[in-house]
Amino acid sequence: MHTNIDTLFENLWQDYVAITPSAKKVHELLGGGEELINDHVAFRTFNIEKVNLEKLAAHFRALGYEEKGQYDFEQKKLKAKHFEHPNDDQPKVFISELLVEEFSDEVQAIIRKMVDEVPDGATDADNFLYSGTYWSVTTEEYERLLEESEYAAWMSAWGYRANHFTVSVDKLKGYEDLAAVNEALKQAGFTLNTSGGEIKGGPEVYLAQSSTMADKFKVSFKDADKEIPSCFYEFAQRYTLPNGKTYTGFVAASADKIFESTNAK
Ligand code: OOG
Ligand code: NI
């Protein structure tokens, strides 16, 4: 486990930009060389005990993070939790897990074979959260997973790493709101996720979100190389609750659409 939050996020960022070239460009466009404040970082996994959500969460709990919310995505067959650090300058963490038992026997078998390759104890290692895959699937297996779950296919190719970083629009200088950020991104040529509208949520749910569509990046599958969606960048604007505090949770209906940022189209 990491003992230092800043080192962990720095390592996660370096791993993420290595397969997400547009993230660096977005960072330059919005930050202009200055530090950007992250609203949250997100991770994916399977609900198989060896690698489940709690195995990832343990790394953050050890750093003082606390569980604050739970979310269900019935159609996508996913569950998620979010975690917050007592120091609210630290990014929130969103971790989801795929409900493996809800898929066909064939898809379950591919996933179980992958997870069998994870050595015991790997999930406790310092670098687990940016360790990628412990397995190698064929392009045929990848396509088979894709038929039932884009999330499962993404995991088979990319494994354990930050799936996205999220710019905190509230703490971003020079932009009035999320719509202004989206305009700047589109003018610079970035493709936004339009599933459920360019802006998901809004003041009525105290959280507005948008995201780029994931970059395409080469993966060496067992049998061949193939360019597939890697990671994306998200933008979040939070609103003040009637009690005067900023909303710190997530919104399942919006998250459902953000997941689709790694779709191929
Ligand atoms: C997570 C999608 C949900 C959010 O902020 O609502 C999400 C994912 O794509 O793994 O990040
Ligand atoms: Ni997110």
C-alpha cells in the first residue's frame, strides 16, 4: 500500500497519460501550465473476491479515505462506491465492479480465466492501482466480451489503472461554468460524450458532468495488435445544497452515461 497520497496520484497520472495522449493536451488547454484540481479519479474491476471493489478500496482506506456513497447500475450489471478524504482538497475516488455472475457462462469463463492469472497478494502491492493486466486475451475473446459488456472488454485490455481523471470546474480559473469548458474543448477539436446530452445532470441534482470520448490506443492482444478505446477525461461542476454545503456525491443516472465514454462510438 502507498503511504503517500501525492505519490499515488502522481503515479496514477503518469500511467494514465501514457495511454491517453489527449489528457495532456486537455490539461494544457485548461490549466495553461498551472496545476489543475481533480474532482475525482475512477477505477474499474470485477466483483470476484480476489480483485473486488474492496481490494481497490483498501488502498484508499489506508490513506484515510472513507466510504460515502453506493450506486447500482442494473442494466450495465455494475455496482459502485465513492470515497472521500477528510481533507477535501484531495480528489474523491469512484470505484465500480462488474457483477460477473450475471453474464453468460462463456463470458464468465473468459473473465474467471483472466482473474486466475492475478498472483495472490498482487492486490496489496504498492503499484496495484496502476499495474494494468496480469492476463492476455485474444482479439476474439475481447470481441466476445464486447458483445455482452463494453466494461468487461475494457478491463480485459487495460486492467488496473485510473480510468479517468476529472477536472473540478468549480476550482478551475478562467471558465464560468461547465458549458464554457465544453465550448473550449470542442473548439480545440476534442470529441465529447453526447450520450444523455453533452452535460449530464445539472443544478437540480447538484452535479453537472461532461467527458471526452476515450482516446484510441494500441493494445497487444495474444494474437494481434489492435487500436481500441483507452481512457478519457471528465469535467465536473458541483452545486451548493440547501444546507449551504457543496454536494460531494455522484448521480447514478449521469454516471450511467459517463461509463459510455469508453465505447468505440
Ligand atoms: C465510471 C463512470 C462514472 C462518474 O463520475 O459518474 C463516473 C467509469 O467509467 O468507470 O465516473
Ligand atoms: Ni467520473
